[in-house]
Amino acid sequence: MTPSHGGDMLIAAPDRWDEACFSVPAVRAIGSSGLSVGILCPAHQEEFWKSIPGIHVIPHPQDASAKTIARALSSPWKASLAWETGPPAEALARLNIPRRLGPKTKPLAKQLTHPILPNNPPGTLDHRVRHYLALAETLGIDCAKPEFFTPAPIGIPPEPNTVLICPDSDFGPNHEWPLDRWLELTHILKAHGQKITIAGLPEGRHLGQSLAQSLGPDHPYFNARPLAGALPIFAVHNVVIAADGSLPHLAAHAGSTCITLFGPNDPNWKRPLGRRHHIVRHHVECAPCFLAKCPLDLRCQNELTIHRVLAHLGLKNPLAPTPKIEETAAPA
């Protein structure tokens, strides 16, 4: 790590990709208030946070200790904000920053000088972005501005008729649609003249790689790691169709229109940010269950039809057989 310069507010970024994306509007709002803002983030998030203008980005190794991080933060900061526990929050406490803010949760509150109670009533399920906006609002910052929710200025316009497909989920196999349906969907999109790129992730069941192999060696395929490095690839695609996971959140950040297939997760809580995106799900009695392993038959995925996905694209299946009309003899 290189030593950082000081400033008004140093924010420790959430470690998960979806949470990092949900925190962006609050970070933008804090920066727009006139404070000089720094982001302390894992190294794999550096390109992501650098896509947001006006923020000083301070990356640290993923496995860095609190002591190592604190040593690189020797320059003075007037205040800090930690959303969650971990070495970055501990490093901010080690520096004895005068005002250390964050949610009043155990054990994070022990590392703060100004723990803040959440303002959501118990039992409510707001979108996760509210968790971050609520804290910024307690600082007297107006967060209700459209520019805080816009995609990052990647500077790459989407190409017409381009679709990126990612069947893999880094949230686990429960969040993945069956491979045969991805394959059928890809053939339908190609029949409609769409240019398809397949993305794969090292997590899950490697469905992206299997899908690309089924389509043939000449089909465009890339391994979307690191995710932040793939922002330009997301931006150039007009539509991203993906399993519920980190990738659609990054694609939404890059400006692509996302169609996300949900299973055990709750889209009311964790859908990608932005009105232009679509959520596809099959309602079953046991969803959302948030379980890592389905105790039943994974019906939320197995009963999700291609028709539902095509409906959000405004397309029909041109490969479906035309129903036969039985002829009846004319009455004598």
C-alpha cells in the first residue's frame, strides 16, 4: 500500500460486490456535500471505485491486517465511516480518527465514536440501498438526487443488438438456472439476430464455460475475472442476462440494461439499482428462503420458464413449433 493523503471523510468500502454497488449513491451524496472523500477498498475493487469521479481511492491487499492498513493511513483524516466489521474498520479505530461513524451494531460499535442507529422500523424490508442512504441522511446530506443513482461514466456506448449472458452465480448453485434453458435461450436470441457473448465465473457450476463449449469454439467467451476489470465489456453490451450474483450489479454500474434471474434471494431487497432493469422470477411458496442449499427440489429455478425471460425482452420464440390445426369435416 502507498501512503494516503488526509481529508475530510475516509469511507471503508463494503467487501461484497453487491453491497459496494448499493453504497455508491451514499458515497456520491457525501462527496457532493463539499467533503473531500477517500475510499478504502480491497485491491480488486480499485478500478470500480476509480470509475466514480471526485473520490480518492486507497486500495489495500485483500488479506491485509488492520495494522498494515493503518500504517498506510498515517496521514490525518477528520472523520471516517465504516459500514461493517473487518480489518479496515479496525484500522480506522487504530488511527484514533476523531469522528468514527457507522451503524450501531455489535461488534462494530466498539470501534466507533459516533455509532448511529438505523432509522428503518423493525420488520421492514427496504431495498438494501436504504441502509447506506439512511446513514448519510443522518449527517444532514440530501440524498434524493437522480445523479447519485446514474451509471458510472465509463465512456463506452452500448452496441445495438448485443447481449451478454452469464449463467454463473458467485452466490452459489441455488442461484443458477438449468444449463439446458440457457442453451435454448441463447439459440432463440441468435435467431432474433442478437450478437451473443458468454461470460463465465470461477464460482458456481461453471455453466458459462459449459454453455460456450456447447455453442462451439468460435463463439465469444470470456472469464469475467476480475469483475472490476470487465466494466468496459459490460458497458459495450446493450443487454446483460445473468443469474442473480455480483455480475449484474457491476453491469448495472457500467450502464448496461440487466435482466436478472432470481431464485432464493429477494429482488425487493437486492435487485440491481436502476429503473431500466428487469427482474425475472417464478413465485413459489418457499421463496425467498435465502438458503445456501435447497432442502426441496429447487423449484424456484427449475420451474422458471424461458417464456418469462423472453417476455422481458419483448421477444417470442421463433423456434417453437407452430401448433397444428385439426381439420374437421364439413357437415353434410
